[in-house]
Amino acid sequence: MEPCPPNSPKQSAGANDSARHVPLKRRLVYLLLVYVLIVLVLIGIEVVTRLTMAPVSSLELFVNTSQQVAQVANQQQSVIFEGDPLLLWRLRPNLDHAVWDFTVVSTNAQHLREARPIGNKTAGTLRIVCLGDSVTFGYRVPLVWPDRPREFDATALPFSVLLENELRQANPGRAIEVINMAVPGYSSHQGLAWLRHDIERLEPDLLVVSFGWNDASMSDGPDRELVRTDRRVVALRWLIDHSQAFAHATRWLRQKQKPEQPPKVRPVPRVSREEYVNNMLAIAQLARDRHAGVVVLAAPYRDRTTNPPEARLMDEYRGALAAAMQQNQVPYLQILELTDEAATENEGWFGELIHPNLMGHRLIAAELLKLFAAKGMLKDLKVPTMQLL
């Protein structure tokens, strides 16, 4: 058989096959180099952005409706708030006697209005978690004037702190924690998402939950659309929160796509009455699934004359919640003095229309302790009777 000529098709094909056959290890190295190059370019863009451009607050990008901006993201309100990828906003960490809207606010590193870090629950500890909005947070408790930030009543405390103090005093030597898990402006939609995220870490023995006014308040859209909590959206917000380059790009795209004439929208409740009840039932079920007790506290509201349409909504939401809790055998506490049923005689319990004052918080703590004792919710702990004055 005659040998193939030097440039025969058979020899050329073999050479090409040999050239195309790159060892797997080398191909992985090439791929790794490409990824490293991409990462270095992204890091470079991030560094240049941070060095040359003014920082963009993620709070500014997460909070879009005029109602929510007024509550948490304008120049005055953002003193104590920052962006949160899951819930849009949260308390800033490590605040030390910050003055916000006539309220003295201190926080721990975990974004909670607590004087101590909240670690894993130790054996023998009884832990109560108070989940809620600005009522549970303790809006204007204590009350302080901005021009005299160090002059306030240090004994004026949110009901969560009062509960802890009373229970510890009645049970010396017992480890008792009452955690204030509340942020102004939150609805039950945000509360449910937050609890789902943190309940395993917190391990509550008892959950006290209260939402209402934010749910019924009017907004440009419902929370289920404006505060989406699915993974893809949360991941996108996480990128915005951690990358200034991504934040600047997001703001630029939004400004470019912003219509000259914003469309007119018809305000709707942030959370419909049905969704509100379902959220509260889901919160109660989350606690029960983890063998924790639960108490639902009715949202306070002072009178029916200051804002009659809003008062009617609050009555509807409260009535629907009470019926659902009774049907599902969830302990429900409605304090008469903190509802519009006691209007004209209940002003001493309120700071304004929505929020209890320091005496209102003492009343909440006292009534909760009565309920704990009546239903035996604190196991072997001694439950004291709290004096209001």
C-alpha cells in the first residue's frame, strides 16, 4: 500500500483533531481565568463607582410609594431606617439614643430595638417575641423633644420591656427574655415574611402579635405587589443593597423609564381585610407549628370622629380579625380603653389617634399579664399583677 502524501486529507484531519483535543485540566484553567477576569472587571467597576460617585441609598430604591416615603424614607424619617432586601426597610443597627419623630431610639446589631444582642436561646430560658408595627415598637415612648434629646422620662417604656421587667422581678433567677420584634410602618404582610425568616433562630415560647393600621392604610398598590418576597426579587434587592455600581445602574434605568406624566392610581388598602386575616392566621400557625403559644392583640384606635372613613375601616378589620381568631381558637386580646368604643374617655391612654402613650403601654402590659395568667401560658412562671400607677 502506498504511503499517503504529506498533505493528504487523512493527515490534515488527524492534525486538526489533535489541535482540537485540549486536555480537560487546561480547559478548566482557561474557564477559571475568564471568570477571574470578569470578577476583576466587576470589582474595578465597583471600586471606581464608590470612589467617584455619591452613594445611593438602597432605602431610596426600595421604598417607592409616596405613602411609604413619608413614613420611612424622607430625610427626617431615614434617620433610623435603612434598606432591607426582604422587607424594603428595617431599623438601622447600633443606634444610640437617636431622636426620631419625638422618640428616643436605640438598637442592637441585629436591627432590633433592644439593649442587648439576641443570641441563640439557652436551655431554661423563657422567650416571648412581640411582633408588630409602631404600636409594639413604642412610638413616642419615651417622648422627647428634639432640642432637648437627653431630657426624657427613662421610666416610659414599650410594653415589651415592661413585660420583661415585671416577669423577671416576679421570678428572680429565671432567664426571661421579651424581644421587641417591631418596626414602624410594617404591615401583617411584612410581619409574616419576617417571622418566616427568623422564627427558627428566635425559638419563641410565646408570640404576641399586633398589626392593623398599616394594613388598612391607603397606598398606591397592595403590599403583595409592592413588597414582593419571592427569591428572585429579594436576590435582586440584595445586589442593589450590596453594590453601589448596581444601585447606580438601577437608579439610572428607573429615571430613564420614568414616564413624564405618572399614571393616576386609585389608592387601595396596603393589605385587604381578607389578606389581613389570612396573614394573622398564618402567623399564629407558624407559632403553633413550633409549639409556641400565641396571643393576637387588637390594633389600638382612639375615636371615630377624627377620621371617620379610616375609623370604619379599622372597625371592619378588627371585627373580621376577632371573628377569625375566635373560630380558630387563637387567644385574642382587645383592650376596650384602646378602641374607639371608649372614645372621649380614653384620651389619657393615647399620644394621638393611633398610638398609645406611656400609660397606654402600661395598660397593654397589665392586660397581657392578666391573659397569660388566666390561660396558663407561661408554664411554671409566676405571673404578677401589674400596677398601672
